[in-house]
Amino acid sequence: MDIALVYASRRGSTAEIAQDIAATIERGGHTVFLESVTSPSAVDQCRRAAGVVLGSAVYLEEWMPDMQHFVRD
């Protein structure tokens, strides 16, 4: 199964966690398309994938603005 894993990271910690999650999913036999939310291909990867995982750093109890816009748009 193809999985799109899209993340929003300000200082890199969330990106590192996303990489670890992607590796775990791949060990389960799936293909993971790991994309930053700011990547131009993130939306296309989500459309092609059978499943989508989203992750974001949280500041003041909210996802980062880039991820909020990604989900709303």
C-alpha cells in the first residue's frame, strides 16, 4: 500500500519523527512518500496514496499554519 506522510516542522524535530514513522511503515511492507507540507508535490502524493498520515509541530495548542492551510485547502 502506498502511504503519503506529510509533515510540518519548524526546527526539524517533527521532520525527524516523520522519518522514524516512515521507516516503521516501510518495515511493514508499505511504500511511503515522505513530504514536507511546503513541498509542491505534497498534494499530488496525497491524491495518489491509498492512505495519508499528517503530522505537525504544535505551538500554543495549534498545528503550524502551513499544515492548517494544507488541511483546509
